[in-house]
Amino acid sequence: MNVTFEYNGVKASDTLESKIMEKLNKLHSKYDFIVQAHVFLKTDRTHNPNTGKICKIKLSVPGPQLFAEASEHDFDRAMHKCMHELDTQLAKKKQKMRSH
């Protein structure tokens, strides 16, 4: 699986990238039809202290791409929300693929 990281207003972080890669590899081992992942990390200056760190993940799979986005006060929480949403979407996709 090919993974691309894109940063907007954020310094590249090896630690964060390795955490995201670990989670994506777990998803890939569970759902082997994932072809590519594109991860966007962005800081948004808002007045709400509970948001501002945005994680967006787009997965290339057979058929339409899957996408999840979360905004939290830190990137770890945003990443976990995205991974949970993608896991749900992938489970539905796998079920549809079995029925065909």
C-alpha cells in the first residue's frame, strides 16, 4: 500500500507519521483491497479550543474512494476518529464485495 502525507501549516512529524502508518497497516492487513492512502494534516486557527488540528484520510479502494475527516485539539485524537470512521466504511465495503 502506498501512503502519501501532505502537511498544511504543520511541521512534518516522524512520530505522527509512524503512528498513522501503524494504524493504516492494521487496516490494510484487515482489508487487503486498500490500494493507496493519502493523509492530510492541517492546522486551522479557530476560536474553539477543542478543534483546530485536522486529519483527513482518503483511501483508494476498488470503486469509489473512501474518505474520513476529523478536527480535534490534537492530531492523535483526530487520527483515531478518522481510523474508526474508515474501519466502519471498509467493513461495509467488504460486506458489499462479498455479496457480489
